[in-house]
Amino acid sequence: MGRHITLGNPPIEVELRQSARARRLSLRVSRLDGRASLTMPKFASDKQAMAFLQERENWLRKHVENVVPAALPVIGSVVPFGGQDVPIVGGAVKRAVLRDGAIVVPADGKATATKIKAFFKLAARDALAQASDRYAAEVGRSYSRMSLRDTRSRWGSCSHEGVLMYSWRLIMAPPDVLDYVAAHEVSHLVEMNHSPAFWDVVEGLMQDYSVHRRWLRQEGAKLHQVRFED
């Protein structure tokens, strides 16, 4: 368990994390849950930490207040799918399905979020496999396999063995954004770096990729604010 320090009134709890690699005090607020953490060099004291936090209290409160609480999909609410807020309705189904512009789930409301998650993962696998196959054919390369995870630090990756990994939450983003991530990772089959040559490959696959890259930077955190654990 990490140590915590309480700041101001109403109080804000800040986790203190000492790091041998840290060279300065660094304050962060999670965009997912609003938790604040202060990374400290080994030589820094709690007194220095408190002084640092007091100087930045206004900044800290502003960022904590701006975090949108995680939402659990339930019947009667909406959930992002394909870049649109899609309503969730109850119906005579056994699993979540997309029907007439709505996500239909069993009317009893049991495990609704879990059923929607399963539907999203299947839809994401289909969409990402199609995009990956299309772009791999365009660059004349092949990948060994594809996997889906719920990663928070990255939307996709490509290993030296040609394994493509994607976040299944991309199915909640606009389709062109999902396609951009597929184009990005497939481009690593050609250039395993982020050199100018790599971005040339990406641009060859998607000329307006910068628009979709910007969307992820500005809006991507919202996709992680949907909670799927009932």
C-alpha cells in the first residue's frame, strides 16, 4: 500500500510514490478515476511534498473536478459504439445484439454490462481483423496473429514476431479511428519504429491519419470511462 497525504478542505487525497529514477516532484491526476498521485525522488521529504501540493492546489482541484466518473451501461442509458451514443434497451434476447440503432440486452437487466462487453469484443475482433487484413495486403506483408486486450497505456502494438494487439475498446470509437490504429500497427510490419519512413507508410495507407490520431489524443480517455464490470 502506498502512502497518502491529505490536502485542503474539502480534502483531496494524494498518493505519494517514491521513485529512485525520479529527479523532481511530478503531480498527476488520472483521467479515468480522478485519483491524484505525486511521484517523488528518494531524497524528497513529506514536508517538501506538502509544500509542492499547496502551491498547485488550484490546478489539482480543477483537474480532479473535470474528471467524469466511470459509467456502467444499464438499460435506459447509452453507450458509445462506432463513435455514436447508442441507447441500451431491454428485449427478448439472450445476449446483447445491435438492432434498429440500439443495443438490445435481456430485459431482466442481469449482467447487462458484461453482455455488452462480450458483444463489443466480438464486433471489435471482426472490424480489426478486416482492417488489418486490408492494410496488410496493401503493404504486401502478413501478420502472424491478432489479439485483443483492455489496455490503458496503448491502443495497439505490433511485435517483432508480427503479432498485432489491439484494445477492443476501439469499437466504441468512430470507424475511421479504429481503421487508423489498424493502419498504424500494420505499418510496423514494414518499419518497426516511428521514423519518418514509418509515417510515410501510414500516410500511404491513410492520408488523413493525423485527424484520427488527434481524436484519440483528445477523446480516447472517454472510452476508458465506461465500466463493464457489473
